[in-house]
Amino acid sequence: MAKIHELSENLTNQIAAGEVIERPASVVKELVENSIDAGATRIRIDVVDAGLKQIVVQDNGSGIERDQVDLAFTRHATSKINNERDLFNVSTLGFRGEALASISAVAHVEILTSVEGKIGTRADFSGGSKKGQEDAAARKGTQITVKDLFFNTPARLKYLRSPRTEMMKIVDIVNRIALGYPQIAITLSNTGKVLLRTPGNGKLQQTVANVYGRHIAEKMMSFEKEDSDFKVSGFLSKPELTRSTRNYISILLNGRYIRNFKLATAIMDGYGSKLTARHYPIAIVAIHVDPLLVDVNVHPTKQEVRLSKEKELSRLITSAISDALLDNVEQTSAFENLTTNRKDSLVDQLKFNLNRDVVNTKREKDEVPEVHEEDNVTALTATKKSKEIGEQKHEPIKKSVHKYIDLNKPQENDKYVITPTWQENVEKQTQLTPFNTEKSSSEVISSGDETLANNLPALKYVGQMSAYIIAENDGDLFLVDQVAARRRLAFEKIRKAMNAKKIVQQGLLTPIVLEFGNLDFLQIKNKLDEIKNIGIYLEDFGQDSFIVRSYPTWINGDIEESLRRILDSYLNLDHSKNTNLFARIAAGQAKKEISGRIKISAAECIEILNNLRQTADPYHDADGRLVLVRMSQNELRKMFKKDE
Ligand SMILES: Nc1ncnc2c1ncn2[C@@H]1O[C@H](COP(=O)(O)OP(=O)(O)OP(=O)(O)O)[C@@H](O)[C@H]1O
Ligand SMILES: [Mg+2]
């Protein structure tokens, strides 16, 4: 065995960094949490290449005194706790005093900071040691720039996923932090493209709209309940709005986003049987509790905590949610003030997009971000000057030789865009194109069993009786459910149209703008080609929205609503299941097209009976409901005891 020796500070820092800083999103999380702890009301996060090249977090918080900067980058140095008692009464997000030390151990870090009314400081740290310090402009707040993450730990780099995935992780964590702090104006952009902007007006519902999109926010309802220890409140999706993963559940404990399986289960329990299997709600559950009841010192990333009275809290959450769902049967949306007329014109929608406190994507890439907007925060202003200071030391981003990856403009030769899994998904989908002759494995969509179809004899129309067409063949009686039969026919017509080589389009006089939450937007963006295959052409319209100028004629009813429903089913697609998505979409459309019974003539009945025989499964509609029942001559005879 080699001799035992103490590790160098550098090495211990790197080891410790391994726990805290896993990926660009961890850097973003730690820096933003520091800004929040510093009392910032505005935080701006700009990343380049999904944070792999550069992450800048800027705030208008307290700033750091010149003589404290070194300490800020020293392991186990913190301003947030003093003694053991404090450790069990933590009211800040940070307290371990190691985030900055860890980040600077595995990247190049520049800090620009100033306390109100004092000259600022600029300092550089790299690979765990300080590279220099100088005075800088006086503007209250802190800006930390992290470049070339993991430059000295290549093994870590190898474990990173594609920039697209890393960006999603950044967006995800910033979304959750934003949901925990609606009173802070947070902006996130990637290579100049704004992905989130919250107004910081303290209204959680506004933040929900910024994060998940107005359309989802409108379908959510608020809830609130408290007991002697806890207060829980937040927003919930109604049971009909679900997602196929738990990722849309955010639990915020005193503002901190935490992962907690039991509490997530408590949320689901609140929905009870209103949720079907493998469907999860969108929920933001903010818990307020005395910090004494929480032990945050159990996990390096502080995303897991130990809670006293967890059972009581679970019960409170479950009952708060089930009460809210009961009360809310027809509660009007909590988002009325965010809602514009559903039929608003393109211009109105655009106005809305611009007016809501979200996003101006038209910013030039190299333009210097302006942080202070309307109010007179003398402060934190990433003005040209501070940029100049930065430029003395660092090469500006635009001169970089590295290729930029704008995640919103996938390039064909970008190997990250087409991941093996993505290709697999596409393959899966193509195998599942409508009108496949194989038996579908779906439990809902009926099987298209040819043998049955061939067995359906020619039916002779006899008459109509309320919802049923009465028909006869060779002495057998057939009762055909009018609605189900028409749905089966509509379903097949739609599948045929979806599958056509050339999908007939109908132009829209007023294009439709569909706005989404940032993550949903990125996800749909991944599937544009697939969606094009069924005749839906979505163009990136900026601000997390798509514009649609025409629609395939197989879509019926309210076009915007139908498009949303279809895209929603893409978002809800459970890739682990071999679901025939196109068939599901067609089934949904067929159901909408044929919404109820109508008066039909004998001639139309005859046509329905004839057409049914051509369908893949004349016995069921696309949702699996019975289309017809048959009573054979024998059965009839038995019924009337005529067999003797
Ligand atoms: N944006 C900021 N504004 C003002 N002070 C800051 C900022 N970021 C860091 N600091 C100061 O630097 C110290 C060290 O920060 P660091 O993130 O390393 O540790 P921490 O936040 O105390 O604990 P943790 O490791 O749990 O995050 C903080 O305690 C704080 O005093
Ligand atoms: Mg910290």
C-alpha cells in the first residue's frame, strides 16, 4: 500500500466539486441560489452553448465587500450560518459555503461585485486558485461568469449529455426556482435567445403562465390549506390536464425546490381516482414551514431534505388538493386576468405576447443585455462599461472559434440533434403509421381485425329506432349504434387522410399562434418533422410559440383547439409504450366530428351499413365501443321459445 498523505487543497476541492457540480445546470442552480440569498430582486442568467461554454449570472443583490471576495471562494466559508443552532434553522438556500469554491475548482470564474455605494471588485479564479483582482465599477450587485466548465476534469465532460439535454436541465431548474420566487424577476437566455422571463410581480399564477404557457396556466386552479405547522398553497391542473411524467410536479419548501417521493405521492393521492394510471398532474405546491422542522443538511445539492412531521404534511397536502378539486368543479379560472379572448386575432395574440412580461427574442445576439428595466435600480446594470471591463481579460463570446448551437435551430449535421433514442422514436412512429395491417397493441384503439370485418355480411336496412339502425341479414337481426358507426367511418376517413401522400391543406385567413411553456416548446420543436408527416406545419415564431398558416383538412371543429389537443398528445406520449399515436389522434378527431345523434334518412342509413363493411373493424368504434349487436335467428327463436 502506498503511504497515506493528505490531499492537496486543489484535489479536495475537485473531489468536493464532484458532489455539488455535476453539470451546467448545477452551476446555474448554485449561482442563482446565491443571488436569491443576496436579496436580489432581479436575476439574469445568460448561457452560451447550454452552459458548456459560458454561464453568466447577474443579480442586483447585496454584493460582496472587496476584502470578502477571497473568502467567498474559500471552501467552508459562508456568511449564512454561524453556529450549530443555525445549521438546524437554515432560512437561506445556501449554507455549506462550498458552491463557489467547487465551481472555481472545475472552471474559469470571473466575479464582478459591488456593495452599494462602494467601488466594485473584479476577480478571477481558475482551477481552484486565484488569478487576479482589481477595482471595478461601482454598481450594486454581483455578476459571476463561469467559462469552460470541467476544463480540467475531462472525465466529467464525458458524462454530460447532448447540449439539448443539458439545456433542458438548465431550463428545468430555472423554471422551478422561478416558481419558488415569483417576487423575483428572472430571465434565462441561451446564446441570446430568451427562454424564460418572469416579471417578478409576486404573482405565482403569472410565473406559472411564464413557465408552462398561458394555455396551461388557464387550466389550473389555486389551493391553500394550513395546520399548526405547515401552510401549503399553489396551483394544480384539473384532472383532465395531465402529463405522462412526474416532472411537472414542483414541490417548493420555503422556496427551495426539493425532490420528495412521499410528498409527490401525497399530491397524487389528492387527485385519487380522478387520475388514470400513469397520468400525472401539473402541480406547484409551495410549503411554508418553520425552518426548525426541516433538516436541509442531508444532501450536497440540498435537493433532498429531512422533514419532521412528514406524515402530517402529506396528509395536509392530500386533503388540501382533494378539497380544492371538490370545490373546483366549475370554478372559473384563477387566470382570468391573464386570459384574452380565445378567438383573438393574430394581432391580438402578438400584442398579448409582447405585453405579457415575457420575452423579446428579437435581441441581437451580441447585444449587451440590459438588466435594469423600468425602475431605477442604480445597481446591477450590465451596461456597456462592465462588458468592456470584462473584455480586457476575456475574449468576447462572438470571437470564439467554437460553433454555437442554437437549440432552436437544429442543424442537420449536428450529431446531438438526432440522438439514437430520437431515431428510435421516429422508427417506432413510422412503424405505427395509420392503416397498418398489423394488429395494434393499443388497449384503447380497437384492433382492426380483418377476419371480423370479412365476416360482416351485407346488411339490409329495415328501419330506425331512436339511436339505432335496425338491419337484417338472412333472418339475423342487427342493431347498429348510429353514433358509434359514424365514428368508426369518420375514424377511417381521417386515418386515410392523415396517411395520404399529399395531405390536403386548408389555408387560414388569420394564422394561429400557439404559445407553449419553454420546455414543452423545446419538446415539440424536437418533433416538428414527425408532426409534419401528418400535415401539420409548425413554424417557430419566437417567444416559445409556433405559427400555423394552414391546417390539414382532416382536422375539424375549432382548429386551434384541435391543434392544441394533438400537440398535447405528443407531449403526453409515453415512449415506453407502443402506442399508436396517429390512431389516437384520429380517434380523438372522429369523436369530435361525430358528437351525437343526428336525424338521418333511410338512404344515409343504407350508405352507413354498406360502408361499415369496408372498414377494418365494423364492430367497434375507434375507442373500442360497440358499433353493432347481432341476434341470430337461433337466438331469436330461443327467446320466443320456438325451438320445440
Ligand atoms: N451573488 C452573490 N451576492 C452576494 N454574496 C454572494 C453571492 N454569491 C456568493 N456570495 C457570498 O459568498 C459566500 C459563499 O458562497 P457559496 O455559494 O460558495 O456558499 P454558500 O452560499 O454560503 O453555501 P452553499 O455552498 O450551500 O451554496 C456566501 O455565503 C455569500 O456570502
Ligand atoms: Mg451558495
